[in-house]
Amino acid sequence: MRISTAQMLNAMQQVMERNYERYHLAQQTVVTGKRIQRPSDDPFGASLGITLHRLLQESEQYQRNLKTAKNFLSITDVALENLNDLMRQTKSLAIQAATDTQTPEGRAAIAQQIGQILAEIVSIGNNTTYGDRFIFGGLQTLSAPFSVSNGALVYHGDQGDLNIEVSPAVVMSVNVHGDPLITGIYNAIARIQHYVETSDIEGLSKEGLQELQNQLDNLLRTRAVVGSKVQQVEMIQQRLDKRHLDFTELLSGIEDADITDAITKLKMAETTYQVTLATMARLGNLSLLDFLR
């Protein structure tokens, strides 16, 4: 059977297209460093790669959540530490005021200092924020949670928990409610201020200092819970970092190309493609006289 020039050219064109595709894929492998350019290159590897990419995206989201949780808890702990300092300062002032040798003028000065402490407590409650979110307002994070009305502290937040998913199936509440914590502290110190102003030494020594100690104990328990959550976040962070590294290494083993081998294959594909082009060019220049010689 005689083969026409057109048939020969068509066959060579198909060969050229296949060789160009191999050359192009070899180029892409070297440029991207990835051996899988399309699912058909390695169906199982491509499927596993998709799964690993999804798991890595989930891991990165959990890492962002952990960062938010840790920052929220750390800021809260600093605020609680400041409240602790103010309460101990109040206790020291109350003990000074409760002595028999203290003068009315001295107690008035102490009451004024306690008033400043009350203002600082309100400031901590209203100015402790993470970004633009108020920490002590429950889920009401967009407005200041406290105001003072007729000497009483009013709470405008709620009792909602700010929950963050820090790892698969693990949700952590990262906020501390301003009520009853800060309102309880404020009320206890306000009562001490009243005892000092009225020189009610018996009330100050028995009820005032006892209530202040109760609130201080409650604050310490709250700090212990916050500290425990910070430690839990750090432990989860370590596990997620290890998991992320394992997934990354596994994905690299599936997707990454052996660059030395890829360059060798690229040179071979380039040579084959150039030979095909040269052959096509010679065939294209053939005439009837070439066949009659």
C-alpha cells in the first residue's frame, strides 16, 4: 500500500503534537518542581494530594484559631493580674484604716485612694480589648461592658461564652464574664470604701475584709482556669505543629519532583521535539521531483 505525502505529514504532525506535549509537561515539572501536573499523571497520588491539601488548610485554620485563643487568654490574664494588684492594694489600705490610731483625716485620704482604685477597676473592665472586641462583655464584644450609675457598677454584657474550635472536635471557651467577677470585686471594694468613710471599723474588719478576701480567692481561681487554658492551647499548638510538618513532608514526597531527574527528562524531551520539528520541516520541503529521483 502506497502512503501519500499528506498521510505521512498527518502522521508526523500527530507525533509532533505528542512530543510537544511531553516537552511542555517536562518544562512545567522543572518550573513548578511538581511531578504531578494533572490527575492522570498519578491518579492515586493526585487524590491523596487533594486530601493532604485539605488537611493542611484545616491545620492552618486551627493554628489561626489557637493564636486568637492564646492572645485572648493572655490579655485576660494580664487584666486579672492588674485586678489582683488593685485588690491587694485595697486590702493594705483597709488594714491601715482599721487601726485604732488612724485619724478621721487619714481615713478620708484612704477612702479617696480607694475611690481611685474603683475607677481603675472600671477602666480595666472597659479598656481590656482584643483588637476592637471588649473581653469582659461575654458575647457583647462591640461595646463597653460597664458603666457607673449612682455609685453602682452596671454590667451591659451577657453571660455568653466565646467559643473557639482549637483542634478537631475540641472547642474552648476563652472569655471571662465581667459579671460576677469584676462586679463582685467592685462591690466589695465599694463597701470597704463606705466602711472607711463612715469609720465603721467593726464592719470593715469583719464583713469588709472578709468579702474582699472572698473576691480575691475567686479571682485567683479564675486566673488558675485561664492559666490552665493557656497551657492547654500551647500543648495543642505543639501537636498541630507536628501534624502540619508531617502532612507537609508527606505531601512533598507525593508531589515534589526529583529536579535532577526532571531536568534530564526535559533535555531528552526537548531533543526529541527538536528532531521532530526538523523532520517535519524536511518533509514539508519535499516536492514531486524529490520522489521521482
